[in-house]
Amino acid sequence: MSEPQTEYDTPWKDALERYFEEFIAFFFPQAHGDIDWQRGYEFLDKELQQVVRDAELGRRLVDKLVKIYRAGGEETWVLVHIEVQNQEESNFAERMYVYHYRIFDRYKRSIASLAVLGDERAGWRPDRFSDELWGCEVNFRFPVVKLLDYQESWQALELSRNPFATVVMAHLKAQETRNDARGRFSSKLYLTRRLYEQGYEREDVINLFGFIDWIMNLPAQLEQDFWREVSQLQEERRMPYITSVERIGIEKGIEQSRQQMREILLESIELGLDLKFGREGLIILPEISEIQEVERLRAILNGLKTVSTLSQLRQIYQPAT
């Protein structure tokens, strides 16, 4: 029994927005101590989209630009550019460099570019971009966190109350159980039970469960079994946090996020068709717009990087029978 295609980008984006300070504390503790959290922070998502709108197609959707203030009484603010990369990408380091200098060119502020790699190839660890010609040299380095490394410190994850310990555990277990529905059922139930054992507040239980529920989706029958177990767990602990109302809200939130991602992908595909094929490319946009599955749209967007004709692109979403 196999599970449906897992989509990681949106739940990571939601978790990062809800728990930004905890994200920095968990993955980049040195940076966390240098930020004045009392002054707050501001996400500059629209500004980032404007900065990189003409960047190469196929970029991941989990990228954030955040305005923060440094500790120590400094009045100036700086920027944190964050990428959560869940698929291996050959030009990732170059893209990090391009985003960095474009952001600097726009704001003329110091920028920290930080990357979290959530892919499954242990040896893929891009952390620098360099170029040299006739003595003119560029050497750009950026901090990288590899989620696979946390498999070696699983016990520490289990003991941590930082929300991103749960996020990392769910991410790794989702990858590990991709083709093992029964194993995923057990892992999902364990991680859900842990939310109650860690003593999280009700809101955190609901938020973190939403992440777990999204990326550890189950076949219909096992999903029913899972909810029976959750109901029993809540009765035993007298903590009815995830009621039918919250469950409906979570499901609606997931569906709404999927629709938002679908709209973003369609906009990117439209731009790609126009850039690569001109008006002729836009002829096939109506038929692509009929596609509901996010993963098929993502495949089309990625395909735009390599195809040379519209017929080749059509083969991606209209395979021969």
C-alpha cells in the first residue's frame, strides 16, 4: 500500500511563518543570539518576489526575506534571506548568490543568506558559489543545515520542546515511510502522541499537528484508523484539542494552501511560456489551467527549463496512452 505524493513546501512555509524565532534558534543559534527579538521582525514576501521575479524558472517556493534588528543597541536593521530546499538542484548555490546580490542591490543592507536542505541525498551540500576570470574573483559562502544529519541525534530531537524538532522529525519520517503506509501510520501516531507528552499549549498542538497531518498523509482506511487512535488518546489525557471543528479547519487550511500554491505555479508557468515561446506559448495555457494536481503543475514548470518545443512540454502532462 503506497501513499499519495507528499508535498513539503507549503507546510514548511506555514511553520516558518508561525515560529520564525524558534526556527532561527533551532537551526542557527549563533544568529538567534545576535537578534533583538523585542523589536519584532517583518516578513517581506512581496518585496522578495519583486526582487527575484525574473530569476530562473523552477525555484522552490519556500524562500523568505525577513527584516530584523540586531542586538546591542544598533539602530540599523538587516535582512535574513532563508531558503528551505527540498529537492536537489544543480544551480542552487548560484541562485543563492543571485538572490543575495539582488537583495543587496535593492536595499543596500547587510544580508544573511541561510539554507536548510531537506532532500534525501546525503552528499549534496552546496554552501558556496565562486567565479573567477583574469584575477576578478567572486567567492560567496552561506550557512547550510542538512536535515538528514538529525537522524544521528534523534534522541535529542525527541527531548526538545522547540517546535522545529517536531517539524524535522515529521519531515524525516515522511521521507522514510514514503512507500510504507503502515510504517507511516505508526510514525504519525507516535509524533502526534508526543505533542501531548511534551506539554505543548493547545494552539501549538493544533499548529504542529497540522504540519504532521499534511506531510504524513495516509490512505483512506488507515486515516480512519488513525483518527480513532487520536480520539482515544485525547480521551485518555482529557485534552480534546483536535476536535471535529479543528480537524475541519486543518483540512480546509490544507486545501486552501494547495489552491494558493496552484495559483502561484500557474502564474510561474504563464511567465515561463511567455519568456520561452512568446505568444505562441500562451496558446496552451488554458489546457494547463484545467490541471488541478499541484505535482503535475510543478512538473510542467520544471519541464520548461529543458524542453525546446510545445509538443515536448505537452508530453509531460498529456503522456501518450
